Amino acid sequence: MKLTEKIESPLHTGLYLVPVKFEFTDPTAQSVAIAGTFNDWHPTTKSMQPCENGLWLKEAYLQPGYHEYCLVVDGIFIADPRAKNYVPNTFGGMNSILTVVTPPDMASRSDSKLSLQ
């Protein structure tokens, strides 16, 4: 996963959401999604998009903070092989760890608002 530019969410005034890009490769997968603390572990709300050569992509907007998540590949929860950190879960498997940070420049722009047109 890669962190990209940061935005303020127009839906949550004063709450910054950070775009995070998730990538996964499995040429045999029929469906891939992301489930975690950011979506109450729902296995279908953050579906990844298939690309060529078995690559799956998803950009999700997440609140800054500590998040645990798994990839859901063909209905099976697995740890993200690209994650740098993991923690054991209550089902005997591993959850991937993602820490999303608010960049220092956002703190100085906290009074700016994004307008909807």
C-alpha cells in the first residue's frame, strides 16, 4: 500500500481522510476486497479492482490513526503480504497493520475547507 496526497473530507467537516492505495497480486483470484477496523470488518464494502496480470488495486480514504485489516481473497481472510507489520487476531491468523498519519502541513491548514460545487 502507498500513501498519496492528503485531503479534507467534504463529508466530515474538520476530519481529514487520507487516500491510501492498496495493491495485491494473485492471477487466480476471482474477487479481492479489504476488510478492517475502518469498515467494521465488512468483507465486501471495499472491493479491489482487477487489472492485468493478476494485479488488484483499491484507493480507500481512511482517517488518520492505527488500523488493522485483512485482504478477503475469494471469501478467505488473509494478511496483506505487502504490509510491513502484523498482529495476531482472535481467529488464529494475522491482521495487517496500517498507520495513517496526518501530514504537518494539514495541521497548519486546519481552518481551510473544501467546497462542494
